[in-house]
Amino acid sequence: MPKLVRRRASPTSAVITLLFAAGITASLGAQAQGTGTSTSTGARIIDLQAMTDAEVGPIQPNHGTLRSKTLLKTPNGTIAVQAGDSPKHYHAETDEIQYVISGTGKFWLGDTMRDVHPGDVIIIPKGTNHAGSHASEGNFKVLSIKLPPQAEDDFHRVP
């Protein structure tokens, strides 16, 4: 009888699984409520590594050098690409998951600065201080999933 060999999932496959689950959850929730997606042009493939800062969008006021482009928005969550550095902050009502696409450096998570690099997944429960504020190589670019969607007033700066 052949021996079964277990393969460890690669970080990329774990992220794809995570994004797939988030997208399915968001889409099913929107369909159940009959709303559809408000920021979607349908099925597509987006090369996030090739996306320039200009394509991500303008710098957001009061958010450091952060640029953000929403790729999918449903009543249950959002998926966006973000580039640049943001000041230390937290979200009181939103959990956030970030997948680092590019940029190497230090990232505030809680009260500790952590090293991050492309391929890292950062889990940020609501109420947790965080910021990508010390890039040492390149600009931080992340895929950000927010569950539920972040309200406009749910960005609380931390001194």
C-alpha cells in the first residue's frame, strides 16, 4: 500500500484560502441581503504587485502617506489594496487582516514593533493598535480585509 505523504501548505496557498473564504463569505452575505457588491465590476484578476501608487489612489487626509483602493465592498466586509505608511491607530468596530505584498520594515502591532516582509499575514483584532510606519526597503503595500466594513469614523489615532 502506498505511503501517504502530507505536504505543508505554502504561505501563498494559505493566503489564497483566506482570501477565497473572505470573498465567499462577503459575496454570500450580499446575495442573501439582495444587495450585490457596490465596488465590483465582476469577476477579474488584479496584479497587485504591478499596481502603482497612482493606481492605488491619492494619499488619504490625516492618514500619513496611506493610499487605498477598495476592490470589493459588501455589507459583510471589504477588500482593499493599501500602499504607504499610516500613523499608529486602531479600529474599535472592525477586525483587519493584512497580507504584505511588498515592502520590508517595522510594523506596529499592539505595543510592539515587529519585522514584516512580503508574504506575511498580519491579524489585527478590533481595538488593537497598529501601523505600517517604518519601511526600510520599498513602500509597504498590503491587501487589507476588513470585517465588518470599517465605518468612516472608525480610525482612532494613537499618540
